[in-house]
Amino acid sequence: METRKVYLDHSATTPVAEEVLNAMMPFFTVGMGNPNSLHQWGRDARRAIDEARESVASLIGANAHEIIFTGSGSASDNLAVKGITWARKNAGKHIITSAVEHHAIMDTFKWLGKNGYEVTYLPVDEYCMVHPESLKEAIRDDTLLVSIMYANNEVGTVNPIEELGAICRERGVLFHTDAVQVAGHMPIDVTKLPVDMLTMSAHKMYGPKGIGALYIRKGIKLSPLVHGGGQEYGIRSGTENTPGIVGFGEAARLAVKLHDSGEENRISRLRDKLLDGIIERIPDSFITGHRIQRLPFHGSVCVRLIEGEGILLRMDYAGIGVSSGSACTSGSLEPSHVLLAMGLDHATAHGSVRLTLGKDTVDADIDYVLEKFPQIVDTLRKMSPYKGG
Ligand SMILES: Cc1ncc(COP(=O)(O)O)c(C=O)c1O
């Protein structure tokens, strides 16, 4: 009998939706013109990019000219942080982020920390939430930029971005948020949200890999990281990735359709069934991250005294794709910086498993995981010093 395949790693990446692929395909062949060319091939590609920019902008309530396409979520994060610190290098040397950021932000801040900037890393509580009070206390007269993620990729906790942004605005400090895990999954409206820059990535929302976007509020000047032909309003040179951009535009349209069809309710019900089922069936397991202020598709748990990697490998054998901590940190022996910042000890943090659902996940998938996961834990525990209790 063929094993069932259940992919529960949508925080790592999502499949390209059929309508997205169909929209992209012509731009590899007949629509291959360079969008900077003046002839009809070029003009057709330019039109397609303009339409995609409108679509990505409208997903978050922005104007099209406030969207810059980049090569990835990581590239957008780098552009936001390095672009501002470079453009305003005489305006202050203090920058603030949180202790649980994705490495695209975390390592950029560490690098700036070695290059003349003073960095404050805000702590999080046991649910991975950044508290507005700690931001208020950290902002100084020479604070140049604050970057705090909208939602955490490892444990799914959604930060109080509106409050955090309001504090920055009140103090006249620029505010960037990495919304890679949120865009396309929860409504975002930058006409109401006090953010100055916001990062998105297509491959987390049924678009292609290798295409990101940065929202930059009108009037904010960034220094480019890539100089050249002056594409993307001079902020990100390089011939545009037309198929990728078109795919991003279509993925943004799909996200609106999914939202209108009630996908957030559907997927969070399945996620809750999964999390409740795991906690009920597996002794000494607990949910990581916030139970309510959480991405609708995101589940994460810790199973005490077992290696998450061991679970991952056995789940894979049973046809189930999950990750242990973040896809980028798995493979390293150090437990995730996120779980440690939440106050978990090393041994417990090693037992973390992330299960993130997608638009094609159905009840039968969850039932299958709830059958296999406890069996796998039971087998691993029989081989470990675990004695229960
Ligand atoms: C919160 C967050 N930021 C940034 C990224 C990087 O995005 P990309 O893979 O498009 O570079 C990821 C990817 O996992 C992420 O989860």
C-alpha cells in the first residue's frame, strides 16, 4: 500500500498554485521581452510587471509605487535595514530588533553591530511575544531604526505590530516589520498600520521562490544595495524577473480569494484539531508559541526528552513532512535561538516540531498525523532514557 503524503511544512515553503504557474508560463517564452526595452516585447513585459505591482500593493493597502521587487524575503530584509542605516548614517547609531528574528534580520543586525552600530535585542515572553513596554524603554534619542517581525516563523506568534509601530511613530523612529509569514495569510492594511517598511516573500504564499517585495512608505529614502541600470525606482537594479513578479501578482490575487472564502477559519480549525490532538495523545508534550495570537496555519509543539530531528526523520518515513524548529536552523546542533529566548532549556528545545498547514490540507491529513505522531514518539521514547512522569 502506498503511504499517504502529508506536507505540513508550509512555513518553509508552499507549492506554486496552478493559477500562479499558468500566469507565469508565457513570460518564459513568448513574453520574454526585457521590460526595459521600448519595443512591443518590452512593453508587454512592462505592462505585466505594472499589473503585478498593483496586485501585490493592493494585498496590503499600499500604492503600487511603494512596492519594490527584490530577489527574496531575505533580500528585502537586507535592503530595508542596510538601505536605511546607509541613507541616514549621520542620524544615529542605535538600532533595535528582537531576539527571535529570522536570520535575514538577525544576522544583518549582528553585522551592523560589528560595523559601528549599537544594537538592542528586545526580549520576548514565554509565548514569543515582544512587549510594547520594552520597546518604549529601549528607544533613545539616537535610535535610527526598529525592526520587529510581524509573526515568528518557528512558533507562529503574532506580535502587536500596531502598538509597536505607534510607539516608533510617536518617537519619530522608522519602523520595519518582516511580514514574510503573515502576508497572504492574514489581512494587512498599511493605511492603518503604522509601519514604514514591510517585507514579503512570494514562496510563502503559493508563489514562486526567488522573488520578494519590500513595501516602502512614500517619502522614505533608502540607499540601494545593488547599483546598475536603475530598475525598481533606482533602489534595486537588475533586469526584472518578469515571470517571478507575475507569479507574485497572481499569488496576491489568490490570497484575496482564499481570504474571501473563509480560509483562515478553515485552516485554524484544522490546526487546532491537530494541536489539541497531539497534546491529548502524547504525554509530556506542549504547544510552543501563543495559543490565540498565532498565525492561522501554524502549529508547533515540544515533545520532552526526544530529539525533534528524530521525529522529523521518522515522520518523513511515514510520508509526513514537518520541520524541527526553522528550516534554516535544522541541521545544526544548536537549539533554535527562538526557543531559547522564550526561556526553554536546551534539552526541551531540542524536542521541537513545527507543523504548518496549507490550503490543500484536509481533515484526513490531520487524522493520519494524529495516528502516526504518537506511535513515533512512543517508539523513540522506548529507545530513550525517558521514564514518563
Ligand atoms: C520570517 C521570515 N523572514 C524571512 C524569510 C526569508 O525569506 P526568503 O526565503 O524569501 O529569503 C523567512 C523564510 O523562512 C521567514 O520565515
